[in-house]
Amino acid sequence: MVNRLGNLDRVFQALGDPSRRAIVAKLVVGPASVSQLAEPLPMSLPAVVQHLGVLESAGLVSTEKVGRVRTCRLEPEVLRRAEAWLGDQRTAWEDRLDRLGVELGKPSEQSRKA
Amino acid sequence: MVNRLGNLDRVFQALGDPSRRAIVAKLVVGPASVSQLAEPLPMSLPAVVQHLGVLESAGLVSTEKVGRVRTCRLEPEVLRRAEAWLGDQRTAWEDRLDRLGVELGKPSEQSRKA
DNA sequence: ACTTCAGTTAAGCAGTTACCTAAGTATCGC
DNA sequence: GCGATACTTAGGTAACTGCTTAACTGAAGT
């Protein structure tokens, strides 16, 4: 239950599909039922459920079945985790450029960090 | 040449593999040759080249062959594009929470934006 | 010229993915 | 209870992935 919430492999792989990103984008404005999510997508309902399974096992969405309707909601923490990884790479890159500039004796305008 | 640089499908899919993320993480600290990238990875060189192909066609890295050595460098703009998508979703989510709080008459501590 | 080094090309293969249709199960509204 | 609704399960298929080994090309070093 805990390990599911940090697997970047699954997270990025899940986001690598346009239908799944569309689902995420829809859940961002509020929870929705399976058929509400399926309605705009050009595929069968079982296919949508499969996509939801991928998103859920990546920890990006959680679902709860009430009567006969399964309600899906976004799990923003995992989204944030992915964003953090990208941010880390970007800052590492920027730090490197910074250091490069310093080593060349060129005081880059990015070195206003301290 | 232009359309390659914005395909989120390919970008996220490329990042959905640990070996490929390892390559990105290594390129973040500076350009490297194919065999330098391959050295820590537990797989054959052709496999690494294939991963590089995926990263390149996602626009995440660019390569240039000089003598017999191909040098790979990170393309940070595409990384930033992916980060932006995640950021957009997160802010949409936060805006929604904000509005929800407002509609409940509860002045949330996030509404200090204006 | 000969060898080694860096990478490339080709073929193949097991496992996964993204769909489908058809048939089921379990509410819910009347 | 009876039909419609909201999924769920099962099974199948075509295409794609992530790897492998083997054989090749071409640049460098000696």
C-alpha cells in the first residue's frame, strides 16, 4: 500500500498515454464516475477501466465504489512526486551551468543565489 | 524537427523506464559518450543505444558523432515542458480546492493570491 | 597494414500493452 | 420482480518493448 505511492516507473509510464493524461486532466477539476470519464474517450468502457487500473496502480488516482458507481479521484501527491523528479534534474542542470560559468570566470546572472 | 520537441506522449513514456531516467540523470551533470552512459547499466551496448534512440526521438537528448564517438547531451527544454504539464495539473487542482473552500464560506489560507 | 575501439545493423524472442467483443454481476428505479 | 444502468470479467489479438547475440563498419593507435 505504501510502495505503490512512489514508483516513478509506473507514474511516468501511466502519464505516457494521451487517454490517461486526459483522464488525469479531467479528474483535476473534480472526482468523476467511470462512465463520466469514459464518455469523451473514443474507446470501449472496458478499455477505460483498464486505463484507470494503470493510473490507480501508479498511485495517481484512487477509486471507491459506492452503489453500482465507482468514483475516481486524483491523488495529487504522486503527481507532485513526478514533478519533483523533473525539478531536481532541471536544478541540477542549472547548477551545472552556473558552475560552468563560474569556472570560466564569467559571473553569470544566475549566481545570485547566495 | 519541430514536432518532436513537444510530444508529451513520447517524453513521459521515455521517462517511464529506470534505465532511461538513469541516463537522463547522468547527462544532467554533463554530456557523455554512448559507452560512458552504458558503463554503469547492466545491459548490452545495443540495448543502451536503443534507449538513447527513445530519448532522442522524445527530444530529451540530442547526439552528435565526431570521430567514432557519439556524444550525447541533455535537451532541458523538453524536460521543462513535461514539468510544466504536471505543474498545470497541480495548480488546476489547487485552484479547485481554493474555490471549493470559498464556496463553503471557509476562507482557506491558500486564498492569499490576490 | 593490423588491431583495437566505438558504435551500428540485423534478426529474433519473450513479455507487455492497448485495444476489442461477448457475456456476466450487482444495484437502482419503478 | 423486471428492466435498465454501471460496471466487471474473460478471452482474444495485433502491435510494441526491452532485451539478447552475432556480424559488421569505420576511425584511431602502433
